[in-house]
Amino acid sequence: MSSIFYINGNLVPAEQAVIPAMDRGFLFGDGVYEVMAVMDGLLIEFERHAARLARSLAEVGIRNPLPRDALLARCRELVRHNGLREGSVYVQVTRGADTKRDFAFPAAVEPTVMMYVSERALRANPLAESGVRVASVPDMRWQRRDIKSLSLMAQVLAKQAAQASGAFEALMVDQDGVVTEGSSSSALLVDAQGRIVVRPLSNDILPGCTRAAVLALAASRGTVVDERAFTLDECRQASELVLTSSLQFVLPVIELDGRPVGDGRPGPAARELRQLYVEHALASAL
Ligand code: PDD
């Protein structure tokens, strides 16, 4: 059965889900997006994703065509029409389609909204058992990484470089050797004292929804969360290195640039955080 997309107010089969060639998302990457998980047919971390979408749109001056209630209704409708139980919802909003290619905002265009769902096993993830390898790459992105914008060339190149070297994810590092985040994940480490060390939110990283949930869960269990920048060197010395994202949840890193992290096996903190996160995600799903 063909999947059903949502385009500008209409549910359409995948073959009819087309966007004009002059859409600014296509021409300039002039738009923002969200990816959220679905389990048991319900939306995971919906409130955080809705708030981040609204913020991203406000930061780039695109009218929000999907305020919270509309977004919730659309996501639920799409999940139901596709019979999705476990997987993801992708939401993209661009500034819209114009007739000319002008860099400055066009006077009167309506945002383009595109949404689709993908089926995918999230809970049963072999990577959570095996752990993943990461490769460090220079962070070549712009200075507003807090906005979940399109224009993902730097992340595309980072992920490709990492995967070409046999790693699963790229760990992006700034000019000072300080870690920013994964190409499509947030990063944290667990030090020898069992403290979580995580880069504080700023324009330098995306405010990860999973990151926020995991840190709150860890703190509520009495784990010390030290929000400060950390270096690649500290990752090499860490007991555990952990990635978080909406679709991977919590993944242990077992190798960094070909060298083992900790004892080279998935660690207990990553396992516990993943379990806590899945329980919390299911309990708060909408
Ligand atoms: N990426 N950092 C970056 C650069 C990301 O692209 C993502 C998510 C994250 C994790 O954020 P969250 O926990 O809210 O998913 C951090 C999504 C999954 C993507 O682009 O597909």
C-alpha cells in the first residue's frame, strides 16, 4: 500500500506528494523541520517537538502554519491514515514557493507544509545492544545550530565521512577541539565519578528533545549533570560516551576514531538511561 503524505492541507498518496520546483526549501534550504518518534501509534515527546518547531519558525521569520493543536491533529491523522504503530513522523515547513529566485523574503507566499511517516523498529534496536562507532569530524556548520533548519550540507558531509570510515555517526568538533554534537544526535559523556557531562544549550548546538528528557530523568535519579563544554580528549578518557536522538533514543558509543571508549563495550549508564527514556516516552506519549 502506498504511504499517505500530508501536503499543504491535503492527504495525498506518495506519488502525488510533489512540491513546486521554485519552492524556497528546494532552492535555498529555506525552511525548518522536525522528526518525532511514534510508538504504539502515539507521538513521543510531542510537546518538546511542537515547541521547538514553533521556535525554529519564529527565529527564521516563517509564519507558523502548525501551532501546537494543529500539529497534534495533523500528526495523529497521518499516523492513523498510514496505520503506523512504530516509526517516525517527519514535518517540514518551508517559506513557500515563489515565482522568482530572490534571496530576500518574498512579499506574499504561504509556507509549504510537508509531512510523512516511516515505519521503523525503535524499541528493538540492535545498535543499543552492540553499541556504535563514531568518528570525529570538524563542525563546519553555520552559527545558528539551535535552529532545526534545512540546509543540512555540513551534516550530510559529516555523516558520509564517518560512514565511509566504518563509523555509524560523526562526532562534530569545533576549532578548539571542543565537541559540539553528533551529525544527527546529541552527545554526552559519563566521567569516572559517574557524572554526566553535557554541553550547555547555546547557538552552537540543537536543543535536542531526547537530550532534555534524558537529562531530566538522570537528574531525577540523583545523577549529577555537569553542563559544560567537553573536549575530544575527555571523550577518550570517559567511562562512557552516549548519543541521544528522537529515533535512536539512547545509544552507547564503544569506539571513537578506532579506539575503544571505556572498556569498549556498552556501559551501564547508557543502558539505564535508555530504559528510563523508553519508559518515560511511552508514559508521556500522546
Ligand atoms: N536529528 N543534533 C542534531 C544536529 C540533530 O540533527 C538531532 C536530531 C539531534 C537530536 O535531537 P532530538 O533528540 O530532538 O532528535 C541533535 C534528527 C533526528 C534528524 O535530523 O533526522
